[in-house]
Amino acid sequence: MTCKQITKKVVALLVLVLVGQWTVGQQAPDGSPLPSQLSLQAAMELMLRQNPLLQSERQNMKIADANVRQARLLPNPDFEVNSESYPIFESQPGSFLNNQELTFRAGQTIETGGKRGKRTRVARNELSATGSDLENTIRQLRLEVKRRYYTVVLAKSQHDLAQENLKQFDEIIQLNEARFKQGELSGLEINRVRAERLRFFTDVLDSDLQLKNAKTALLELLGISDLGAPFDVAEKLGGGFGPPLPLPDLQAQALQTRPDLLAAQQRLERNRSDVQLQKSEALPNVTPSFGYKRDFGVNTAVFGVTLPLPLFNRNQGGVARADAQVEQQRHEVQRAVLAVRRDVQESYQVLDTQAQKVRAMEENYVPSARNARDIGQQSYRLGALDLIALLDAERVYRDTVRSYNQALYDYKAAVFQLEAAVGKEF
């Protein structure tokens, strides 16, 4: 990445930070309103505006930008006033100004070795790395929003399934109660059927609790103060299609786009710039000065130069420390490269496995379980199947569809994980 590209990127990030701060300032005290029908895109926008962690991380950009401005500053000039040669035990005739040595001196330190430019370069490199850190925080938060959002979608699907199963079993109970009144069913059998309803009723309660907790977790991540605010999700669980690109292509993209890797590389450049800065610190700064001196009534001009002699301290420790930090950061970049490649490969393998699982369940297991349940219900209504066999068919259908919903969620989560591992959305 060229210096010009880095500059443009940093400017864009600073604009986003300022716009984000202005937007927060324009919001009501309770934050942005929560729509009743919340889409994933709307959830992302709320998170980007209101998430406290992201708002905190944005301040790091302001701090790094302030460090750049500080690094550009010139040393302050010096101003010195000296007055001496006062008579103590005897008085002298004449005015007060004519009976002393009075000196006014002004000096300006001149930084040698290009210290100011090198110091500014170090601060700019740190600003670039801080911008990549912010992008990495956004990457992680986007992943977490997607996960929590689809956890709500999954909980809603499981809740709908539990309600559907309870409704269908209530129809079975109504049928059996009619049979009991007609004397076609014993009291033992009708009470057994009523007792079996507890399992379906408990499923509804448990799934309702999971849905509420999933919504609470999502609202907390979005920065919504009312964690019990009512809303519904707009997305549905979808099918799986497998990885979008071959693994080598995804790994190559990740090495170019992952912000945490970019931050490590930018800090390596920052440390290399710091080596040059530390070496220049060995060169002493020059402070020329000039002024005015009144010596017992005689006016004279004063000139001088202050130059420290680098006999003992040539910043040997600072240079050695900067060299070690470069080597340390170089190993950190190598570690980050390996971590990115591993992250992409693991996410790719998980997505491929989840896609196979979803396809198998869609093509074979869910249709078989649904057909078995439907046949069992019809046969039970006709009296050709006993209650135990019906309940077994209902249990298989319930467990299969719940597993299918979980597989759809796991596939979505694997897609989101692979997107985060690559550093871009598909």
C-alpha cells in the first residue's frame, strides 16, 4: 500500500469518525428508535452508530490524529532576562538602568537530523495502524451482530415449530376427547394423551425464553438502552450453497484485506520509522540566540549558540530498543499471516461441512420425517396406529426439524465467519 493510499484511507476513517460523532450528538438521549421490523442491515446501522465499544475505539483515532498534530509542532522559542551587578553596600549616582547589567535574550531551537519530519512519519504510521485497528473492531462487531441477529432468527424458527407441534397435538387431544365421549376411548388413554401434552407445552415455554434472551443479547450489542424493547426480525433461515471461491483465492484475498494483518504491517513500518528517529536523536539540536544588553548605560547586541556535545549520551539505548521492536514486530507480522491463513482455512472447511449437512437434510431427512409424521397423524385419526407410535413419529419430526433449523443457523454462522476471516462480505 502506497503512502498516498494510506493517507486517503486515514482521511476517510477520520471523516467516518467525525460523522459518527456528529450523528451520536444529534440523537435523542435514548438513542435511535428501534424499528418494529428489524432487518440485518438496519441492525448493522444501529450498531455502527450506538455500540459503546465502537464509540470508545473511535476515540483512539482522535488520539492518534492529535499525536500527528503534536509531532508536527516546532519547539517553543526561549526568552531570557538577566539583571546583575547591583551594588550592595554603597550607592552609585545615576539612574537605576545605568547602574546594572541588563540582558534580554531570545533563542529558537533548531532540530537537526530531520527529527520533526521523522517524528511526524512515526505518528502518521501509528495513525494508519490505529485506523486498521478500528476497522478490525468493526469487522469483529459486524460478525457478532450477524451471529446474534440470526440467533434471534433461529430462536423464532424453533418457537414457531414448538407452537405448530403444540397446535397439532391439541387437535389430536380434541379428537380423542370426542372419541372418549362416544365411548371409543378409555379414561386411561385420554389421560395419557393429556399428560403427553406437557412435553409440547414445555417446548413452547423453553423456545419462548430462548427467543427473549436472544433478542436481549442483540439489543445490548446494538447499544439500545431498553433491553426489553419489542421487535421482530425480517430475515429467514436460508439454505446452503457452499464456499463461494476456492480456498487459495480466499486466502489471497484475506492477506490483502484483513485489517488486523494490515495493522501489524503498518506497525512494522512505524517501528522502522522509529529506528530512523532514534538515530537522529543522537544529533544535538542547535539553539541560536540573539538579544540586547545594557551594560552600565552602554547598549550592545548579544549573539550566541548553544550546542550540546554528544560525548556520552548518543541515544544508544533508544536505537537498540527501536531495533529490537522492529524485529519483534516482524515476527508478529509472520504470526498474523499464519493466523489469517489458518482462520480462512478452518472457516472454509466448516462452511463446506455445514453446506453438505444442510443439503442432506433438505433432500432426505426432513422430507422423510415430515412424511412419517403426516402418515402417523392420518393413521392415528383412522384408528390404524396407536398413541405410542404416533408420539414416536412426532418426536422424530420435532427433533429432525429442530436439527435442520440448527443446521441452517450453523451454515449462516459459517458464512459469516468465513466473511470475517477473509475481511470482506460475499
